[in-house]
Amino acid sequence: MPAPVPGDVLVAEPPMADPNFRRTVVLLCEHTTEGSFGLVLNRPTGLTLAQATDEAIPFDADLWLGGPVQPDTLHYLHPYAHLDGTLPVLDDVFWGGDFEALRELIAGGVVDPGRIRFFVGYSGWGAGQLDAEVDEGAWIVLPGSEALVFADGDDALWRQVLRQLGGEYALLSTFPDDPRLN
């Protein structure tokens, strides 16, 4: 399995024991010798950004669970390279940036809030932890894409990615959440 790099997606293997990552697709935003940072792409919270914040937000957007770490933090992915403070993840996907500037750009109609994915919390790994999990076979590492980052989906996205891989992975996509119920 190739070593993960920023912009890759991590697809949880079906027997993943950790409930925080069972059947997840995670975009890896940062991966260094000091640790890794990612955002789960397929865990909608069922809330909107306006419902989850005390601030007056001039727009509304779905809110996703980025991971179990620091669930009181807000992160976002978008295709707007010109937003101050953004960090590139993929050619057309950027992470973060100046939130106040983002609010102004949305209010001014310069950017579309529908093209921004907002997350609470994130997925984090300590030094060497993610590489060890990949070596143990907990994750399938694939190149990411803008289409995958902004795809709708929950468990269906995880299944879709596995089916597209074909072969044994397509078979794994049918693996029941609880094998005892098979």
C-alpha cells in the first residue's frame, strides 16, 4: 500500500473497529513526520452551520463531522484559491482561510456557499500513527479528487468508492456493518 500524502483519501477497511472511522472516507489535508490531519467526507451531522453557531450567518450550509478531535472547531474545504490564508490540498480543493473574509465574499455573491463543505472537528494522528495504520491494513489509500471531496453521501459514499475499485473491494462494499447479522 502506498504511503499517504496530502490530497489522498483514506477509505476505512470494512472490519474497522474504531466507531469514529467505521465506513469512512477521509481526505488527508496534512501529513508530516509530526502527525496527520484529515476530514471525514461522509458523516453529515444533520445540522446546518446556522443551527450550530451562535453567530449571525448570512447563508446556510450543511455541517459535516470532520472527525472526533476538537469537535468545537470549524474547518472548511472549498475551490477558492483566492481566499486569504487557504492551504492547497488538491489542485482545485483548498482548506480553511480567513472566515470573516469568506463571510463577506458569500454575502457579496462572490462565492457560492454551496461549493464549501463545513466540518466540525477533525481526524488527527500522532507522529507515525497513520503510517502504521496503513501498514496494518486499516486504510485503503487512494488519490483524492474535487468530485469526491464535494460528493454527497454517507455510508453510500464509502460503498461507492469500494465498488469503483472493483474486484475484492467491490465485494467488500457489500460487507454488512455487523457481520453477525449476515
